[in-house]
Amino acid sequence: MARASLDPNLGVQALLENPDIRFRSRYLDLAMPVVLMTESYVAIPAVNVQRVNRRVVFARDRYRCQYCDFIADSGSTMRQLTIDHVKPARLFDHRSLASTYDNVTTACFHCNQRKAGRLPMECGMMPRQTPKTPHYAQLRFAGRLNDQQRDYVADYFGWAPNEVAL
């Protein structure tokens, strides 16, 4: 990917481009910008960190069952994967108290049924990764970035590409 500058009068600069996709006209031949930088501040609406979102949980866990290592197909993720409460919701006063990023993980339908409403120690099914609250960039862009954008954000925040799921 090459760095290029769009029209400086617009105050926008392309930090990363995809040379395989081009916008062409009679007077212009421009590679598709993948990451843009503006001179002015662009406000991004805040993300609700409290509310658990399936898309974010699946992206955080890389669309992989945390019990059996099953990886979902890209087109049918929502049908193949479920959200599992590591500590069962019945042990909380309210179900909403159980639904936090620190207590939910990705599970395939079969593993979620097998674990049922038991603690991981009771059924011998420990999640491969300890669930944790995602970073702001993971919350904001989970499942919405292409590979080039994901690598750019990972470099920007100093993450290794294998430890970030956006």
C-alpha cells in the first residue's frame, strides 16, 4: 500500500490506499483510499460499553467457539455461534448483571447446550481465553474493518495482529 495525498484543498490525506481498486475518469486515476486523515476534528459518537453486543463478542473471540475451537463460516456466523454466560445467569440477582463482557464468551450451539446452566468447573469445560472487556477500537469497529484497516489500527495501538480482533 502506498501513501498518497488527495486534494490538499479538501484537508484530507489518504494514509493507506488499495491500488487494486481504482477510481478512474477522463482526468483522474485514483487508488481507493482505505485509511483517511482529516485536518479537522471528526467527532465519533460514544459507544455504549455497558451493553453486550453479539457482533463485538464474536469478533473479540475471532468467531471461534471458546470450548471446542469450532470456527464459524463467514456467512452464517449468527446461526452457528451463540453467547454463553461463563458464570450462569441463574447465579445473579438479575440477568442483566450476568450479561457483561467479562462474563460472556462465544460458544457453538452444541457446546452451549452441553454446558447448559453449569459452572465451567462442574462440566469440565473451561473457555480457552478469559473473557474481558474489549478496547474502544474493538467496540467501535468490531467486524466492520477489512484486513488492511485492521492491520493499520493494530499498528496504531501497538497490538500484534493476532491479539486484536476488529
